[in-house]
Amino acid sequence: QVRLVESGGGLAQPGGSPRLSCAASGSFFTINYTKWYRQAGGKERTLVASIAGGGATDYADAVKGRFTISRDNAKNTVYLQMNSLKPEDTAVYYCNADVFSSGRWAAIWGQGSQVTVSS
């Protein structure tokens, strides 16, 4: 069974620079797109950033220039470096990956990591 485990959330100050990690574990052949979503209280889950297997990246306008998504294929881990945090970045952050395992592609979700931006 493939799992995505997120870490790195918590309380951060405005202007802070925490980094989220999303590590894949279990038996799988390859991972293609990996995405970070976030969901603030009472709102829909929205796409924050994505990275393709080849490394191409894309960002939501709200985080462009402040957040950076990257991947370490040797560690099966995707990162979300968050800089210049704002209170409106407060949300539960989820990673999602397209994983090829047991002969098929499946979209896997992590458990979510709370990021709270407050002074």
C-alpha cells in the first residue's frame, strides 16, 4: 500500500519560511504529478502548486513568487518551501500524487498538515 506522509506544518509567524515535506512510502513503480493543495476553514480545497515527474512546476497566483515546489526522487519526497507567509496562508495543506503501483495509476492523498500563520 502506498502512503504519503506530510510533515513540517505548525505555527509560523507572518513573513516566516517553513517547509512542508511529502514522503511516499510503500511499493510503487513511479510517481508522476505531485501537487500541494490547501483548505482553509469552511472553504474549498484549492490547488497551490504542482510538479511533474520531469520537474516542470506550476503555481496558483496567490502563492506565485513566494512558494517553491521541488522534488527529490532519490528520497521519494516532494517539498513545498513557503516564504513570506501571510495570515491568509493559514490552512491544512495536503499533498496528492499520481502513483503507478500494482499495474495501475492511482491518486493518493496525504493526511494533511496544518499551517497556522499568526504573530
